[in-house]
Amino acid sequence: MKRFEITSVLTGRVKPLGARRTPSGIDKSPIKGPLVFGELGLLGDEQGDLGMHGGVEKAIHHYPFDHYKFWTGILLDEERDYCGPSLQEAGAFGENISTIGLTEKEVCLGDIFHLGTGVVQISQGRQPCWKLNERFGVSMMARQVQETGRTGWYYRVLEDGVVGAGDCLCLKERLAPTWTLGRVTELLYVDVKNFTALSELLELSFLAPNWRRLAERRLTKDAVEDWGPRLDGSQT
């Protein structure tokens, strides 16, 4: 059984974000001590737009701290006046769970983990939106997150529990070993007209409803959606 130490557990309250003053819970801070979680996520954690964030299928957000070195190089090299969140500690990407040694290349859609005393399942990768641009003060941040595949992922909660920094994230069961999140991201954003693979993806019973609708829509319409508004906020 693969085991990973949870280095940080984070929550945040809704507050105004960026120049638009949009209500958002993306600003998360580490919590000391154990925290209860249930089907809607960690106790005390909030989301500003419940239509797009949170809920049963996006109860807990996990972002690998492994990616922070990459983003430090990108942001400090390309954005000399960078004044976004600190990249020296977890929380910049609005994550609830931070670990080292586990990325989108190693986890698979549907993976079931022991998280502290509870049980969770990877439901989907994060689909970045324009709020990352506001968070980091970088106009193309959401697009870069999407294009690099460094998105992080969400869990649905199968069994309520308690979790804290230092606890174990332990792989319990792997249901779809050929469907790493890296492969799913490649299918959604790069190899976008691989309809054979989309059909195979739809065969997964635990596929999140919004991803199922996306795949079905592509197959039905033989067309790919425009991600532009979601990434730059032009129609939000």
C-alpha cells in the first residue's frame, strides 16, 4: 500500500478576490490540529461560487507541493513584479491538502485513499478558471495551469473522518490503473478529438457527472468547447 504524509491541511473563508472583488474562498491557510471532514469537505472551509466549486464531487482539493518549484521558476522569471501569494508554503492554489511525492502522473481517476480516519476517492482533476489569474496577478495563469497539466485534483468523500498535518494518505484501491489524471488531462485539453478514448472514459462508472456531460457532448456534437471564457473571465 502506498503511503504519503499529509504536510498541510488548509481551509479558507470567503473574501473579496482581486480588482473585481469577487467572493472567493481560494485564500486558504494551514490548520493546526485535526479537522473533521464530511461529504461537503473540511469543517470551516468555504467556497464563493457553489455552482463551480465545492459540493459532493469537489469536496476536497489536493494540490501537489511538488509543483511549487516549477511555478516559482516560471513566475519569478517571467513576472518580475510578481506580488501574488507566497510560493514558499502550501495554499497558493487554494488547496485543502498538500503532499510531496504524489502528482497527476501517479494518481488515477477513481483512486480510493484512506485520508486520516476517513476514506476519499479521486473524482476529477481541477479545471482551472480565471480566478487563478486574479489570485496570482498573472493574466495567463489559468491557461498555464491547464496546459502544463499541473492542475491538482478533487476528492469525493466516501467515509467521513478526521485529518491533520502529519497524517497518512494511503492508497486503498485502484479501480482504473490505465486512467492517470495526466492521461485524462491530455485527452480533455490536447488530444481533444480522440473519440475512441472518450468512449472508454465514459465506461467508468465513477466518472464525475460534469466530466461525463463534457465527454458525451463532444461525442454527440463532434466539436470541442471553447475554454477561453473560463480561463480569462471574459463572460463571467
